[in-house]
Amino acid sequence: MTLQNVVAGSRYWVAQSSDPSNVIANGDAPGGDIVISGIGALANPMLLTIRVRKGTSGTKYRPFETNAYLVKAGATAYISQQLDPVA
Amino acid sequence: MAIQDDFTLNYTAKTITHTSGSTRYTVNALYSWLMDLFDDSGQMDDAISISAQTPAEYTLVNGWTFGDDATVGYLYGGSIVVEKATTDRDVWANFYTLGTIEPDGVVFWLQNGSAVSAHPGYTQGHIDQLIKVVSGGSDVDSRKVSAFLRNRASGNADLYDHFEATATATGGRNPIPLATSPDSNDDGGDVSAYSITVGFGSYNEDVDGDGTVEGYEVEVDCGGAYTCLQAYKYLRYITRRGETTTLNGTQGQFYTRANAAYPEVKQAPFGTFAGGKFFGARGVLLTNVSDANNRQLIDSSGATRIPPVTVSMVVSGVASGDRVLVARATGTVIDKSQFTAAGSHSSATTVTTNEALAADIPSSGVIRFGDARHTYSGIDRPSKQFTGVSPAVTCANNAPLYSPLVDDTAAGTSMSKSFVYVSDFDVVARVRKKGILPFENTATVTTAGASVSAIRTTDTIVT
């Protein structure tokens, strides 16, 4: 699973959509692509929920959430974070 | 203390509740804190609780709500929509006052006929507060909220003001302009004991003395015991902040006008006071005051009604038995052709004239056809008639006549006649009696009337 274009310093979180307690990844983005490997697929395809947030320091971005289907060949999600001029 | 110390989140019930402290925070501070909180590792599994539409408009989303309405009292500077369900939502609009106001003025809120409490910690001055304008998906009074400033403190009373604002469907940040300044006509003294009654209904009075009554919807009856200024103070007293006694079904502190169709007089809802005169709001009848001339009222039709100014012509320095005459004149020449008879009259007790009988012709008095003196007891101005004339008059068509202001024998040391002032005019005054030298002087009748002081000089020659 690859998350592209994640702003450095963001928090990312990936979980199975049908069971959000099954968290596949949860971490800080170093910048650039984030590759999550070794995912145990429970279904093929498996719908994932992807959240990316950055509201703590520096430039802040609006919460981003999307879904993607994970198949045997993997999946790629392009993360289009938008600036949050309000926070 | 920081905002995270004062608010508590319940992730199960999805509530945000103020639980500590007295600090108030901007809605933006709440939003920024929640954005910061929800990007923490432990909160990534929770859907976000708030979103921002603009820097002044926010929404609690994903089922998040406030734990109680009191929590919102600790927020300001922006509006919040609480999306509880598809059609069930609350909108907390943000209202804030601005303008030049007295620093000790206390703003109070009105919504849908009821008072809304000020936010925690508010004491005086400008205010910035969130008020719920949509509850459970339904607008509260079309999302209208009014702010009032009606300070009438002892020794520090201000002119009043109020303003109604309507929030947008999304709440928004709504400015409310207010302006107050000290009231130079009201010291805020205790007038609670004044026996002045205020009634609402249908009232008629001929305030301007034109012979036709006008209609009013509010009667302020001073019982003949109070001046217009005292009435003004009392009317401010019964509409001051904190006055809950109702006026026409509305608490006094929220009373604004006699009729919703009439313009508001925000500084003083029953009428203002300036230059020693009471200027009534539309439909307000101020009556039985001891200084009736100090009124200018507006009847229910919107017409301004000014009471006639009554003035007096006074001749002083006379003695009982003196013959006194005061009549209109040009220089020292009496105008004996002030009027002309309309048609011939024969033994008539009603004399009709060709000329209009203006309001400054006394309603009773004397008319003279040349040297012939007649009294009259009434006047019919529309018909141009002197009525109750005695003795009866017999005269030819167009016979000249005039109406002296004073024409009688003195019974004391002065003689006077009151009448309505219309415009300035000149008079000549004569005082005569055998044994004194004839006295004559001129004067001009003005809004203050006129007075002549006779000088009685003994005639040492007459025998």
C-alpha cells in the first residue's frame, strides 16, 4: 500500500473500512511516499479507510479522508491535502 | 489554564463540555485545539468533531454535540452549527455589539419575547456571544435577536438604544451597532412614586386645538400633577433595564413602540425630551401635564400635533374704576376695520363676518361696531361667527367691526386677557378715568404675550 504526496509531519492512519478497529498503519509521515508493506489481506479486494491529518504545528492542513481498494497487487492512494487557513 | 484544561471530550457520547475555569475562548481556538487533538495518534481512529467553513463559521460534525447549552457561553467570535441528524440541527449564531456606548452600559438580549442570559462573566460594556437561533431544525423567531442598552442608574442615566439583527441560516458573525450617551434631561433619580398612569387602547383628544379630536393608542395621564419633564423621566423609568412590569403585554425593558407599524424612538420609546419640550413617539398621548405647551405629539395617523400656545395681554398699574382698552393697532391707530359684517344684521345675536376668525381671536370677549360695544360668549370659527352677542346687533352689510383684547372697567390693579398665540401683532393700550391724565402706550404681542404698565398721573386741572 502506497500513500503518495503526504505532507511531512502529517499523521496517517489506515484501517479496514468494515472493521476500523483493524488498524493497518498509524504513524507520522516523513515526507514523500509512504509504503506500507506486509499487510494481511482479509479479503480481495479489501476496502480501506485512509486518514491524513496535520493540525498541530507549522502549516496546518484540513483533515483528509479517503477510501481505497487493496488488491493482491497492492494499492496506491494519492493524498491531496488542502491548507487550513483557519486553524 | 489552556483550553484543553477547561473543556472535556466524551468520545463515546461524542460531546464537548465546559467543565472547568471561567476563561472564554474563541470558536477558532476551539477548532484549532480540536484539529491539534484529532491528529494525535490516539485520535486517528475517531472521526473529526468539527469543521470550518469560514474563519467565523464552524460545524460540529460526525455526531458531535455540546454536552450542554451552558458550554457555549464560554465561546465567542464565531458561530457553530451542530449537525445532530439530517434535519435535526442547532445553529448557534454569533452576535457582537459595536459602536460608541457608555462604558458602564449593560447590554441585555431579547429573543422571541424572552430575555436571553448574558454569557458567564459579563458585567458591562460591549458583548460577544453565541445565541441559539435554530433549535432542533426549526428557526427560533426567524433567527432574530435584539440587543438592548437601557441604563438608568441614579446620577448616571443614558439615552437608550437597541437593535435587532437576523442571523443567516448558517449562523454567522452578526454585528449589532449600539450608541448611547448621557441623558442630560434625566438624572436617573427615583420617580417610582410618581402617580402617572400609562394605558393602551383607543384615546381621543384635541391636542392642537383645531376643534377636531385626534386618535392615539397610548395615553400617559399625569393627573395634572406633573410636568412634561417629570413624565419623560417616569416613562424612561418604566422602560429601563430590569423592568419586568409589562406594558401592553411586553416587559417594560423590552417595550419599543405603540404599534409594530410605527417607527421606533430608540433613545426613549415613549418620546424624547429636548429644549424643554417632550416630543412624543407616534400614537403616544401625553395628557394632563401641568405644562401642556411643552408637548409635541404625533397622533396615530402620523400627523404632528402641537398644542396652541396660550399667551396673555396684561395691563397693570390700574385702579378700580379705570376704563381700559387694548386693541390691535398700527402705531397708535386702532384698527377698527378688523372685520366687516357679512350681510346686514337685524337684532342679531350672532354676527357673521367676511373675514376668517383666526385662533388668536379670544373665544369670548368684546366686539365693537364703531363706538357700540357688544359682548360675545362664543365663537364659531369655521362659520366666521361671533355667537351669544349682547346686546343684539343691527348693522348694514360690510359694516366694520373689531375685537378689542381688553375693553372693560378695571375692578382691581390689573386686567388681562388670555388667547392663543398665532403671530406677532401690535396693540395700543389706553387707560382713562377722570382725575388722571389719559394714559396710552403701544406694545407688541409675541410668544411671551405682552404687558403694559400704566402710569396714573393725577390730573390737577380737571374739576
